[in-house]
Amino acid sequence: MPRINPVELATADTGVQATLGAVKAKIGMVPNLFATFAQAPAVLNGNLAFADALTKGVLTAAQREIVSLAVAQYNSCHYCLSAHTLLGKGAGLSPAAIRAARQGKGESAIDNAIATLALRIVETRGQVSDADLSEARLAGLDDARIVEIVGNVAHNVLTNFMNNVAQTKIDFPVVDVAIAA
């Protein structure tokens, strides 16, 4: 049972109805996370705007999902692991790539650098070392990609923490935080 109830579309105020209606029109559903964010429309709208802005950056959809999976695994967010496993598949990640991302790794050198840096950022709460950045750059990450990885990590920390606080009911195929052997 969620500790923060999602807003029901039918009973939401008109502004929230319009926002959640647009989400439903775009993706075919209103994820419980967004309905929970709707308790505070400023957070809902900020989250959606930030997520949309990140799609216009240099990281591919698959690379953004790698960040999401690494961060969700570290933060033990069942909801986001479930959602981003599905979204990762949709972005072209193989089951092996999804598993690797959850372990802070990638299948290619660049994807490995992205996953490794994302994990280091959450592990160190942003206090990465010079060596961490040097390794990322040697693997091919330029400053734009590094900044976008930080942005994607921050966005995912917000969603992970919201779901962990709210205990949001998972409305995607459920993925366990424990990685099967």
C-alpha cells in the first residue's frame, strides 16, 4: 500500500487533469509515479519538463536508460528498476545490457564509461575523484556528456527517492532489486 496516494485523474484539479491527460495521450497510461507527483503539481511539472529536456541532449535513449538502471539499482528503487527495465528494452538494450547497467557496467567502452560514472556519482554523492573523471574522458566522454550524466543521475535520484518514500505501487512488469545469479 502506498504511503503517499496517487492523485486520481477524475478528481484532480483541471491543471493536473490536463497534465496527466497529456501524459496518458503520449504514452498510453498515467504511471503511478506521475500520479503521485501530482500531489504537488510543481514537482510533477518540473519532473516532466526536466525529463523532456534531457531527451534533447547528446545521450541516446539507451544511454539514458543505462544511467537510470545503474542509479535505480544503487538506490534500491523497485519501481524505477521495473519501469526502466521495460523502457531500456524499448530503447534497444538487450537483457545482458540491462543486467550490466544494473551493475554499473556497459557492453561497449562508451556505455561502460557512462554506467561507471553514473554509479560513481551516486556512490560518492557527487564527490567523484579526478581519477573518475579522467577515466570517463579517456573512455570518450566529453564535458557535455559528463554534464548530461550528472543531470540524468539527479533526475533519477528524484524519482527513486519519491518512489522509495511513497512506496509507489508498481504498474510495470515487476523487477526484483536482487540480481539473479
